[in-house]
Amino acid sequence: MPTNGDFRRPIDLTFGKDGVMYVLEYGSVYGADNVDARLVKIEYNSENRSPKGDAYFVDSKLVEKLNAQSFITSETRNFPKPKEIVGKSPLTVKVSGRGTDPDFDDKLTYQWLLNGKEISNKPSADYTFTKSGKFKLLFKVTDQKGSTNIDTLTAIIGNEKPIVTIKSSKNRSFYWDNQPFDYQIDVNDFEDKIINTKKIKTVYNYNPQPFSPDADVTTKAISTVESGSIGKTLIEGSDCKACHTIDKKAVGPSFTEISKKYSGREGSLQLLTKKVIEGGGGTWGTVHVMAAHPQLAKQDVNEMIKYILSLSDPKKEFKSIPPHGSLVLEAHKTDTPKGFYTLKSQYLDNKTSEASAQTGTDIVRLKYHILRAMDADLHPGFNFEWGQLRQGSSKSYLMYKKIDLTGIKNISFEYASLDKNGEIEIRRNSVAGPIIGKVKFEATGNWDTMKWIECKLENSENYFQDLYFVAVKKDKPNDNIIKFKSVKFD
């Protein structure tokens, strides 16, 4: 229960006369009317517990691609599990399901049901829809004592979803200073023979935070709770949430209020960083005074404040742009570090007599061509500490997801190494994947002395892929061989 339960600051518990445990939870924030404050009733179930089923449509094209690869890829680990599929008739689908049982000793049986009729009794099945309409595919899991669980998939047959593509002769992962992004929106729809260009809606914005692959994109603005940002991650692991929330006043002001008050004001970053570390009060009232946080590194607090100040940045509002053109990118020029641009295009097709209208979407996110090592999606072997990634040993690596290598000829590394020489391998889609570049590095004599080295790409392919930058030293001693600061794409 302590590790698996979702408890929100439990403050009291008792057993009732009926043997049931009651837990009183205060909620997330101190001194506030918490919406997640609650009384939890916990009962012990000595009987049979129901199994759980999880079903999804399988992308057959992706399966063919993965089967052709001899190593485990990032794409395999991030296998999509859609619950809905749309297409024209006839449509052949592959469905897959998995059953789990909390009693462990149960033997599970499976059924795929359509309109009450069994179409398969295996975890995976193929089925062809020959009629148009909206259909519910039920995946039923049953244990030995007859307890069941059902997961539902939806198939909408009769209107193919339009395919929207943001095309560009430029790289679709990065932007460079003083270089516009040329684009063209391409729409293909099986039913709509003539595309109504007035129904193509294209927008863009700039987010001052370093790129997060999990950023939540809406038609108005990017969510103010992007996961993946270093500042947000540091806040999540601190005591900030005891007194502050994103958008509601608690003991202290909300992060959004702070952002509106200080964003754009000269010296705000330094002022708020000092206040967090040294503590203080009076700006938002005198009832509660913020405690000092001398244990926090200045660099870490800087990242936290940058995230807070970005919440109300007016640059984040989406602006409409035509379905083709050249986008001048200037909003990033005064930012350090640089943020990212998002282009989003949608097309709503015409409904058919058998199915509702469908929306096709494409999104392109452009990151600055110099990435911070600390913003890597994964960095096994390199610990984040005091506002930077520390040195790592041989086989430690950085991983960045979904990088377009179109037009990229060289990748450079800003690094430091105390007293060891080694190599950096650039691999695609897996830490054991094909090597597309390799460069030797030499000791810089000090962990604070940074140098740049350039690696020419070989056998690279112009499409989106995950990149792994692996530090290697084959002979011992091979611990603490390198520290990364930046990665540059040219």
C-alpha cells in the first residue's frame, strides 16, 4: 500500500467496528481547500478478484518494420496502442489484448465479441469489416471462477481519415538563427476528391522552455504543465507544491500569478532565485513567509524560476498562418536557453452517409540546433546535479527522441574530460543500433574546461529517428571519462 497506493498526505486512520480501515487524507497543499482531500475506505477482499483486460489495434505496417529489425528499438518500447480506428470499407484490422489477474494462480480465457458474436478466442485476432458504420469490438477476459472484465475498441468504417502533412525542404527537427522555415500543407482524403483549402487550419507558436517531447499541444496554447522540462522536474521533486499550485492560490500565490507579475521584467530571474534560496515575505502578504532553501543549488533554482516565468509568456499563444509560406523565426533571439516552435495543421473532411466527419492532424516541433545535454530524453550513467549533467563512465549515453537528420552533415559535442581519452559513438534507434558516426575525444585537463569536437555523419538516413550518443573507452580505467554540456547539429 505505501508504494502502490495513491495517497494524498494521510493524516489519520482508524478501523471501524466492521473491520474496515478508514484513512483521512489532507490533500496536496497545506492551508488550502484541497480538491483532493478525502476519506478513503479500504476493505480486505479475501475472495476471488476480477481479472483486467487491455486491448488495442495493432499498426500492421509498424509490425512489419519492427520484425525486420534484429535489435530492440526505441520504437518497440513506445509501441502505439490505439483504442479507435477509422477507415473505408472493406477494412482489415489486427487486434491484440492482454489479460492480467491479481490472484496470480488463475488461468485466463479470452473472447473477441462483435455484436454479441464471438469472432476469436485468442488474445490476438484479425477481422475484416465489410459494412460501413460504427462498431464496438469487445475484448473479454474470464478467470477460472467466472469473473470477467471487458475492454472496448471502436471502429468507424465508411470515412477514411484525411492525411495532413506539413511538408518542407528544410529539416523538421531544428531551426537556425536567421533562417526562415519554408513549409507547405499537403492534404489527401479518399472521399474528398477536391480539398477545400479554407478548411485547412494552420497555427504556430513559440514556447520559451527547452523542448519537451511530451508537451501538450492544443489549438489555443501549449499547456502550462509541460512534462519533461528540467525546471518542472525539479519543482516536482521539491517542497514547492506544499505551498504553491499551478493556477490556484494556496498558502502562497500560484505559479501562474508569479509568472504574470514578474515575466518580462528585467532582473526577475536573479531576484526570484535569490528569494527562493534566502527566503522572505511581504510581496504577497505578511501572514505566511517563505522559508529559505539554502540546500538548493543556484543553477537548479534558475531552472525552476525559468519554468515558472514561462507559464504566462505571451509568445506561447498560437497564431494563424496560411497553408503555405515562409515562417520567420525571431521569438527565440533573446532567450537563453532557446525554446521551441510548434506548427500544427488540421483538416476536417466532409462527413459521409455512413460515418461522421474526420479530422487529420500533423504537428512539427522545431528545436534550436544546439541542445543542452541536460535536456536529453534519457541520460543513463550521467547524473543530473547542481544544474548540470555530471561525468559518466564508459557506455554511458545521451538519448534524444525523434530527430530528423535531413540535411544534417555533422554533429558536434561540447564536452570536458579530466584525464582520459575515448570515443563518442552515434547510434540510431537503439544503444545497440547501427553506428552512423564516430569521433575520438581527448582529455581537456579539467572538468570545467570545455572543448568542441565535430563528428561527420556516415550512412545516415533522412528521416525521424532516436539518436544515442554513447561514450566509450574500451581499456581500463574507464570510469568518469567524459562530461557533456551541449550537442550541436549542422
